[in-house]
Amino acid sequence: MADEILIDKVHDLSDLELAALVCLVGKEHCIIDTEPVALDELVQELELIAAKVFGLTHAVIDCSEHTSLDDFAHAILTVEGSPNQSPSPVRTRQDSYLLNTPTFQSISRSPASETFADNRSMANVIIAKNLDEAPKQVQIQALELMRTKRIYTRTSVQSAPKRFLFIAVVAGGDGPRLTKHLNDQMFISHFHDPEDGFPNIVELFDDTESVSSVVRKSPLLDTEFSASPRITATDIETLSHLSDHATVSVEVKSYQQNIISFLRVHRAVGGGISAQATRHFDKLTKCLAPLHNLSYATPSLIALAARKIYPHRIHIVKPENERSMQWGSDLDAVAALLEGMTTEDVIEDVLGSSGAETPL
């Protein structure tokens, strides 16, 4: 098990910091969701988490239907030796967005950025804002980056660093919002309620300062905090090693498989319970164990993992495709039954008393 100092540090983390830590421990990627009005603050909070909590470089890309492959490739790279200084087109684009000026479409690459093209490397944390709005080919490029840890530019092939995290930041909605295979590649999804706040922003800046002042100061964040991160690379490696050796008993494994089966046959589910989801379910269960200072998985960890693995994957079936329609069910009755049904409702139904039986 992990030492008490590390466990205390883990217990002090916020929900967003824990989501990032779980992904870094599992070497996977995630979707972070929030209300549309809080999207900008969420991106700023994630930047602070990357720099202050983990001491990692980061890049922000604001996606839209006009984002091109070149925009995507250049935005995720930082200049070596100065990862977050103003000459970087990454920071320039992100600043310009939050200051309410046009982004990719109106910003041309400066001669300096072309000069440093060969000296650029990929940031540790990629924050893709509104990735669900990006064209299909950009989302496919993101999928290729996650799977191969490489991206091809016009002049070179860039490899991802050892500690690499891709965060898709989206706002509003339920169920799958990315392309099929990209959505399935995402390890977990987490909804951050704006009422839970953004503690790193509050801690760093006075309440009287505006969001624009946060943006003007943000290029210095990595330089200011990377030397003393709260969670070090050694901490992450320790947790990763412990998760690899976490055990799952036969009874707990049976409970996990029952949850998967119940989800697949739930009348409101039209798909999304994939083999990749099952592999992620296994991995997340083991990643959560050392965070709770355990060397084994428990039924409560299985339930917690299910709530993070499946919300972005489950397709809610259309009434006309609900399976009981094959045996003569009334369409209006089925539509009334499914009205307002969400992915969270499905998961809670399966985890509740009418679903899989929890082992004692």
C-alpha cells in the first residue's frame, strides 16, 4: 500500500485533480463536462491543475467546426525551453479566445513560430475545448494521437512525452458526443458542477480580479509552479505500480461482470457497452484501489468505476428501436417510459436494488 503522506496528498485533491490523477496513473485520457456558462473557468482550472498540481506543461486548443488538421497539430506543440511564454502560438490562441477575440481563423503563424518549428515538442497535457464541435477528421487525428502517441506535422513527426494526458472539455449534453472510436477510447468522463467551484483559481487570484486578469497572468503558471508540484512523477509511478498489483476476488469480479451484463440488456440501452469499455472498467477498478489505500478491489470501487466508465458511452435507445417493440409493445407507452431517461438513470438503475446483486 502507499505511504500515509502520499495518501494524505491524494485525499486533499479536488474532483478535477483526482480525475487527472487517475488518468495519469492509468496512462489514459478523459472527458470533462460542465455547464456551458462555466466552460472558460473549467479550462483555466485544468491549466492550473496541470502546472500547479502535477508540474506539467500544457496546451489549450479551442475547437470549432472550422478547426483544421494544421491548427490541431500546431496548437498541441510547445517551444522547448520556454513551453508557456508568449511567443508560443498555443498561448496566443488561448489568450485571444478568453479575451473575446477571434481564434484560429484570424491568427496567422508568425515567422518566429515557423523558425522554432523544429524546436517544438508536445505538451504533457492537451486540453481540447469543445472537441465535440471539431470536424470528424480532427477527432480522428486526436484518436490517432492517443493510440500511437505520435502526431505528424508537415515537417516532422512529434512523439508524446512519457506523462501524457489528453482532456476533452465539453459542455452540456448526455451520452456520446464524440466520434464513435474516439469516444470509446476515452477512459473516464466526469461532470464538474460549477457550484463545486474552481479552488485553484480562487487560491491564486483575489475574488475581485476578473477572468481577463487571470488570462493575462496565466502564461507564467508553469514557470511558477512546475518546480514544486504537489503530485510528483514518483508519486504517479508509485500509484501506477500499486494499481498493477491490485487484486480482484472472484466474487467481486462476478459482480463487475453482472453489472456489464445488466447494462447490456437494460431496455433503455441501445449500445455503447463495448469490449474497450470492459477493459477500461477493469483498469479503473485497479487504479482506484491504491487511491483508497487498498491493495484489492471492493464492490464500492466497482460501483464507483461504473459511474465513471459508462456515462459517455451509453446510447439511450429510440422508442421505435426498444426491444419489446418486437413483441407488440405500444410505441406511445414505450416512448413515455423512456422519456427523460438519462445515462445516469440507467447506471443507477443497474447499481440499485433492481440490478446486479452486491456481494456481501
